[in-house]
Amino acid sequence: MTYATDRIHEEIAYIAYHFHWSLEDILDLEHRDRRRFTEQIAALVNRGAGEG
């Protein structure tokens, strides 16, 4: 199974934007861990939006 290149770029940009991690650090993550971070960031962003 392959993972869409566009999707990987979206995940990388999302994590880098919110956590300010380097490309190298993000690419070192396992796919499952990268997905988990994007989900957690989204939850934090949505929670913050609901409080404002």
C-alpha cells in the first residue's frame, strides 16, 4: 500500500507549522505516529477555536 505524496506533504506542513519541528524530525516519525500528531494538533486547534 502506498501513501499519497500530497497527503504526506499536508501532514508535514501541519506538524511543522504547529510544532515548529524540522522536516528531518517529522520524516523520522513512523506513519502511525505522524498521523497521531496531526490528529492531536487538530483536536487542540478545534478546542481552542471553541474557547474563543
